[in-house]
Amino acid sequence: MHANRSLSVTLPISRRHPPSRRDGSALHSMTDSQIEMHYTDYTPPTSDTIQTKPFPIRGERANFVNKPHVIAMVGLPARGKTYISKKLCRYLNWIGINTKVFNLGEYRRHATTAYQCHDFFRPDNIKAMAIRTQCAKDALNDVCQWLESGDGEVAVFDATNSTVERRQLIRDIVVCQMGFKLFFVESVCNDPEIVEQNIMEVKVSSPDYANMKKEDVLADFMLRIEHYQEKYQPLDEERESDLSFMKIYNTGEKVLVHKHEGHIQSRIVYYLMNIHIVPRTIYLTRHGESLMNIDGRIGGDSDLSERGHEYAKALAEYISNQNIQGLRVWTSWLKRTIQTAVDVKAPQERWKALNEIDAGICEEMSYEEIASKYPTDFAARDQNKFSYRYPRGESYEDLVARLEPVIMELERQGNVLVVCHQAVIRCLLAYFLDKNADQGLPISDELPYLEVPLHTIVKLTPVAYGCKMEKIHLPIDAVDTHRPKPKGVTIVKPIVYGNVARYFGKKREEDGHTHQWTVYVKPYHNEDMSTYVKKVHFKLHESYNNPNRIVTKPPYELTETGWGEFEIVIKIYFHDPNERPVTIYHILKLFQSTPEIQLGKKSLVSEFYEEIVFQDPTALMQHLLSSSRPITLGVWRHNTDFEALKESTMKDIMEARNKIRLEVIDLKEKLTLAKETIAKFKEEIAKISKAGGTYFSSRRPGVEFAIGALAAVGAGFFTNPMDVVKVRLQLQGELEARGSYTKIYKNTLHAAYLIAKHEGVLALQAGLVPALAFQVVLNGIRLGVYKSAQRYELIVDKRGNTDVLRTTLVSGTAGCLGAVLGSPLYLVKTQLQAQSAKSIAVGYQHNHSGSWDAFRFLWMEGGVTALYRGWNANMPRVFVGSATQLTTFGLASDWLRSLNIFPDRPILLTFLASVIGGSCVAITMQPFDVLATRLYNQQTDANGKGTLYKGLGDALIKIFRTEGLTGLYKGTFPTWLRIAPHTVLCLVFYEQLDQLYSNFRTRPN
């Protein structure tokens, strides 16, 4: 596939997009008149340009043999019609016949409301009968449209079709109107046990019976069957002798076939005569690792490797442990499968049909050897792996045909273990797993790349409408023989094309020509294009003798004489036939465009830069594109300095882009300011328009502080459990080298679990009272100061955006003030949260009985000095946290407002800005948080001095030396889990409380 990118002298950048080489429906970008002008000579049509009709028109179809087929099911409900339909569809798709099921029940459910009860199917329910008839017509219409479009070959109409009248309607539409072939398949079942089993296994899960009890489903469905039986008319060879049909009695006990016609109907009859519903399991496995596998070679008939023999023993042991009743073992005729199954205790049978795909002349070669020796074949197989046939070998398409008898026998058998090969299992899996339906892709695209590793058992268990797959990998190493589908390769080849023209000085008398010119295509880099270019076709003006000129080797150029300018079509062909030619259109330039014409003084050059982009080239083309060699050992130059041209062009583009960007920013700012002004005017107008009341809009002093305190209490209550977990993780392994201690708490979740298990769930709220009191002091001051400064525009710039420096100073200072005043509360909170059961204790245990006991103990120990122990450790923690939190919250809010994504949802904007702010806090504040926790919780001596740390600097040095940098980031995840929600809740609560207060204050008296 190509996409061309070009750069020229006269037009700086132009783009050309020839059609894809793989898309047959792509149209040329030229107009009809252009095509007529440039291609008056006749070119035989190809499959790339002509789309043939998939089927003849209706009037012609009656005389054709290979017609589309409609398979119409017949039978009472719960007789396995849908099971047969899906099995048949799966089989026909597998053998290469494009098939689709049209289920009438789905049309009926789409056309009606929720299913009520069996009364809908009563023969005397006229309204319901009309709906059901219309649904049948709609389904048949879709069947005919799908087949008429050429997309499909066989349509399966899954419905009861239980009356002669309905079957006649189908025949009139399908055969008489459309000219398709029609074949009925009736499932007759008189065994009540099978019917009841079908209802209980399949119908209870039907959308009709959602949320209904099984016994109610059974009763309702049996009544539905009775309604159908009132009008049921089985297929009869005398009454409907003109129809082609088959009847299957009691899931295959007896089969009646009447007037089947043609190859497809014969295949259908053969297949349906072999399927059964007896529960069974099919085990598929590749042979054990072989010697050829180790060498990376395909095919052959080598023995197992040492690990392959180990797998054979493990396979036999696994099968023996499963105690599978009536198991049979099938192998191919190749030694590696026979050796793999030798120890399995069950009757064994060899199938030549199970032999590996025949690689022909490539047998026992590696893929590298094939690519080197047969590059064309290697590339062709990558291009279409399903249909490619090895020389004197097989394709996957051949293998599917070879395996059809195996499929038939597998459908007839009970429990079977099949030991075979990679390509064979791919084909079998494509059938049983219905890859065509699962992937929504042609089976030919998916099948050859199914991954089937060595030493793995694939267990297939047929279920109601499909097959359940389970992979059991036995723990024995093996080489990986899977070769994935090539994709995602892009190769760019830059070229230069144009012409050079020289003026004669006067007209030539014999033909009036004034110029000699040369048109050319050459590589941009110093490389030989002939390694991948097969030929270049120059299409000249028709006034020239033989206007079609072909150049097959470098230099790809053509010299002529003339007197006028015209368009030259340049078509480049490649050695790989899978690559479509690239077409370039060049205007022959003879005369200068500038007024300073200097005839005969200098040759005129019109030169262009172009890039041919090869997207997902074949392996052959990749090899050719990467094998080019230099043309000359000297300097490779062009008439035009394209690098300088590119640089100047890009400079102009960037200048224009920056100018536009600045203008857009300016316009956005003006628009934002206008919107804010309009909003303020609207608010004032709304206030004035309300008559009969006095409004109190002034805000009383201290309100921001009170609202901030309330918001922080609400947030602290919900996030305190993560604070407890964080403290435990921060104290774990205190001043111990990493890896030298046993981790009691493995992670955040494990810590929460252990605390709840050993101390009770309420322990996750340890220290809640001083924690909430600390939140009141800290955030009451912090948010109060921040919101007051924000309200009076002390922390915004002239444009109304957040000023980072001012916000940092204001919020950080306010946070420090709150931290100092609330330090005793934080001290008690930390010590209470560190207390734990002895079995999971970390850090020093103060053993306070409660908050009041902790305050009393500290007061008695040292009065105010003891209560304010470690206050200096909390200041940098809170300063960094407050500055980061509120600054990033303000910046994030401004950014989100500029995006205008939540213009009418301020709470969502606050939520997202809070998440961003909280995440930034968790990263920047964590080291200081660890230091504060350690200093607050450490044991003190008789003089009230810490026994582990002398102060903030000493704690930082000791932690870093013993625990490393990671010691300062212990408990980061619970910190984030606490900080982010705390920030969100705190700021969201503040906004909501503030809005509530504003609404209260502005209400009329």
C-alpha cells in the first residue's frame, strides 16, 4: 500500500494519494475527462479495476447451477432447530462456503415488547399472528438482500415454519421471486425426555424467560408447544412433492431425504447424518517437542527430543488420572505423534488425514532458508497463508478438505484424544470454536495464525450452541514454533522527479520545436532503484510518435524535443507483483515563470520531491527494499537544494502556526472575560428583578474559617482509616536496613486486614477525635485564609488566573500557622494510631487508654513543652502540603475552566481539580510526613528528649543512612489514598457548604 508525500520547488508541499494496492474498490482520483485524455490507448481490464457480479441477475439465474441457497428449518419448538442451524453454519463456513443464520426469534423479540406468556403463540391470537408473519417476511427480506449482495452463499432461516402455508410463502419469495435454491430441514422428536431436556438446558436461558423460575419456564414452554401443535403440518413427500427436504427423527435415529439437488445440499445431508448430541469430550494435543522443532525446521518425520519424551509420559499420566470412559486415541502416521501417544492406555488408531501439512520442496527447511532460497514463495505465503500451496505440497485450504472425514467421525464419536500437528489442530479448532463467527473475520484470515503451543492439551466440551475450550499446559519446557502474522511494517523511499529544458535559441525549421528536454525519476538518496523498481512508464502527449515510453533500467529518464508544455504521466512498476504501481503527474516545464527570461543562457529545472510509502509490504518486497546499493562512490546531488527548501518552508509554517496560536489564545481570553462579565450581569439582574424583599449578600467575618473547619471534619472522618494504615507502614522497620527485618504489613490492603483482624474494625478509626480536632484547627485556618484571599482577589493575576507565587506563600503560611496551633492534637493522634496489638506492633507503643489519657499524660510529663514536642517537624510537612495542594488545585481549576468541559457542572470541575491537587501533595509531602510521624511517636527520656532522634535534621540523616531513600517514602500509597480523597472531599465539601451558605444569606426576608 502506498501513500505519497511530496515537496516541490514551485509548490512547497503537495500530497498525492494513489489507491491502495489491496483495495479493489478504490477509485482513481482523476476525473473521467482526465482519464480519457491520458489513457486513450486500450488497456485490458484487471481485477483491480473491474468488479464482477457475484451472482447473475434474477432473470438469468434460473439457468445457473451454482445458485445461492436458503436452508429453512422446520419443526416444533425445542426440537433442536437452532442447534442444527448453528452447527450447519459452522461446518459450511469451515469448508469455505460463506453462511449466516437468520433466527426468527430475534426478529420477533426486536419487534415486540417483553415476552409475557405463551398466549402470544395461540393460533387465535390474530394480532400476534400478524406480528409473527411480518417478522418472518422481514427476516426473509434480509436473507434475500444478503444473498443478492453477493456477500453470502448459504442463508439458514431458523424458524418453526410449521405450516404448509408458511413454507409456500418461503418458496414463493426464495425460489419464484429471487431464483435461489431452497432446502428444508425438519427436526422431528417424539421423545418427551429429549424435549424436556432441551427446554431445561437451552430455553431457561432465553431472553424470553429472564428472571423466571425453571419450573415456570418448563410449564409455559410446554403450553407454547401445544399452541404450535394445533396447526403443525409436518413435511410430506406426497403433499409437498415439489420441495427438496430432509427429515431427522429423534436426533438421528432415522433420516429421510427427499429430492436433494446439487453439491451443497449433498454436503448438508452428509453432515447432518453424522452429528449427534451425546455428551463427550475431545482432547487435542500436538506431539511432544521433536528434534526438528529444536532445529527450527518444518515438516519431516523426526523423533521426539528428550523433553518430548517427558511430555509423552506426562500426557499418559494426565489422561490416566482423568479416568475417561470409552476413550479412543487417534494419531497421525508420523513418528513424533505415535511416540507421544505410546504410553496412553486406550485403543489407538492412525490417520493419514491427521499428518502435518505437506511443505513440498520446503520440507525440513527453516523459515530463514525458505526466505533465502525461495523468496517469492516465502512472500506469497505471507500474503495469503490460507490459500498458498507449497510447491509440490499443500495449503491450509487443502488441509481443511483433507480433514473433513476426521470432522465427520469426531461428530459421531464419544471421547477422543487426537495427537497430531500444529496446522491440523488449527483447522480443527477453527471448526469447533467457529472462528469465523467469533472473530467477525473470514476464516482464511484467522485460521493459519491460531496459537497452538507444544506440551499443551486443548480440552473441547460441546455445549448447547457451541464448544467450551480449556487449555491445560503441562509444565515441561519446549521451543516456541508459533510464527505471528506479519504486520505494522512501513518503509519510505524518497524520490525526485521533474525535467530539465534547454532552449535552442530559435525554432527548428523542420518541426517548429524550440526546446530539448529530459524528464526523469531518480532516488533522493544515493541508491540503485532497480533492486525494487521493475520499470518506469512515461506517458507523453499524443502528438508524439509512440507516446508510451518504457524505461527498464537506470537512469529512468527520457529525452525529447518540443515546443509546448503538457502533462506527463509517470507510472512506476515494482518487481513484486503484489505492489500496485505508483502514478505521478508532472507538468513539463519549458518556459520560466519570471519576467526575466534569458533564452539559451541557462537550462531550466522543474524538480519535485516525493515519498513512496510502502505500508505492510510483503516479505519479498521488504527484502528488495532493503537490498539497494549505492549508484556512485562520489557525491550525490540534485539540481534543487531540497533540505534548504524544506527548512525555509517549515520555518514559514511554524511562524504562521505560532501567530495563529497567539491570536487564538487572545480570543479565548477575551471570550472568557466576556462570559464572566455576562454572568455577573445576569446575577445582578436576577437579584434586582426579584421584588418584595431585602437581600443580605454581605459575608460576615470568619465565615470562611468556619466553613473550612466543617469541610475538613467531614473529609477527615472518611479518610482517617488510611491515616492509621499510613502511620503503621511508616513506623515499620524503623532505622533498620532494607531486607534485615520481617515485614508485618506487606502492603496497604494487608495492613488494613491485619488491623481489623487483630484489633477490630473500629481500630481503623484510632485517634479519630484528635484527628478531627486537628483538621478543625489546620484546615479552618488554611482554607479560611485561602478562600478569603481568593474572594478578595489577593492570589490572582491581572487576568484573573491563579498566581503561583502568591498562592504558595499565602497557603503555606496559613498551613504553618494551623500546624503550630494544632501540633498537640497531631502528636496525640499519631501516638494513638501507632498503638496496636502486640502481635502486629511496630514503632514505640505509648499505651494510652484514650485521647484524654494521652493529653493528661503529656501534660504531667512536661506541660506545654511536652504537648508541643516535635512541632517544628510538622511545619515543613504542612507548608509543603498546603502550598502544593491549594496551588495545584487553583491551577488545575483554571486549566479545566479553560477547557470548558464542565460549564454547567462545577462540582465535577472541583472534583477533578482536587484529585490533581491531592496527587501532587502525596508525592511532595511524603518525606516530611515520615519525619513527622517518627518524631512524634519516638520514646522520650526523663528530660523529655527523644531517644532516637535529636531533631528534624538528625532524623532525616539517620533514616536516609539506614533505610535509604525508600525509607522516606514508606506509606506513600495509603498517603495518596488518604490525601487525594481528603483533598477531594475537603474542597468539594467547602464548595457545597459555601454555596449553601450563600443561598441562605441571599434569600429574601
